[in-house]
Amino acid sequence: MKLILRFSLLMLTIFSLSVTGYSQGVTTSALKGQVVDQNGKPLFAATVLATHTPTGTQYGTVTSEDGLFYFRNMKIGGPYTVRVSSVGYKTEEVKGLYLDLNKTADIKVVLTETSVNIGEVVIKGNTSSVINANRTGAMTNISNKTIEDMPTITRSLKDITRLTPESDGNSFGGRNNLYNNFSVDGSIFNNSFGLDYATPGGQAGAQPVSLDAIAQVQVS
């Protein structure tokens, strides 16, 4: 009887581990490739831009000395449009590319040499006007790089929004956080109960969105 009990516990442990491993599996895809000229010579420093057509998400890089490029942590599915350009070569596009979960797609792009006449180059810069009709108040944009570099113990969005001068956690300009409008990709993501906290999971201390899933934060 003891042997049977031990075996059952062992099977239960293995099953628990397998479920845990599955839940923590990879949920993204990847894309790699090589850029060469019409003679098969690798092109160094060619610009590669992959665009996820349904969402407009873009991934950009330049090729190595061997003409190689690699994108990781890309959205699964598609279609993707991959645009490759280099000075002195005709720009090429690869359209209708779909990526599978936990797999790396591999493509090869051939650029054709073309003559380029560079005339006068004028660089003009304009400062952002203090008075702008398109603004409705103070605005702070927090990039993905800033989010990744910011030290945070609780992995909370509060640690990121504190970069806004008028912020105290998720309270802005001295007003209660229930006056906030919290949106994700343009969709309203407020707490539907509305009496305890502005975002879902407020009383439980849970974070409604993982910091790893955030590309940019805008406070306005």
C-alpha cells in the first residue's frame, strides 16, 4: 500500500511540474535572415524593418558584417511586411509573412544595386512650441527603454508614472486616482467597480498589466 501511495504522489508531482512548465512556455516568435546583393555578397549595415500589419508594431535593426539580422520576442501570426534598404541599392519588401509560436522564421533578401545621385542635403530642426493647439495639458512619454532601465521592486506601474512631475503614484495633480482614465492600446481598462481603485485588482495589490508587456506609457 505504501508503494502505491508513493507512486501516486510521484505521478502527481510530475503532472504538476508539467503543467507549470507549460504555463511558463514561450508566447512569442522570432525572425532571422540574411541580406545579400545580386552577386550573393552579404550587405553590411542594411536597414531591416519588420511591421506587424494588424497592429502596426515595428521591429527595426541593421545587418551584421555577414549580412545577418535577427528579431526576437515578436508577435505571433501576421501578416508581416519586411522592408530592407541600403544606400546604393533598390529597396525590397517581403509581404505576407506569418510567424509561428516558439519558432524562428528564416528569410533571404536580395538587393539590386542602383545608381544614387545625392544632391544638396538640408537639415532643419524645429523646437516644440510651448503653446500647442493639439495639447490639452502637460504630457509625459515614457519609452520602453526607460521602463526596462527603471529599478522597481513591486513591478508596479506606479514606479513608472512617478517620472511625471505632478504624479504621486497613480494620483496626478493632487486629484484622487479614481479620476484617472486608464487605457491599453486605446481601449478603456478602468476598474468597473469604481469604488476602491482606478485599475483592476486594486485592493488585491495585483498589477493589471505586466511591465514586460508595455511598449510605452503616456501620461497626459
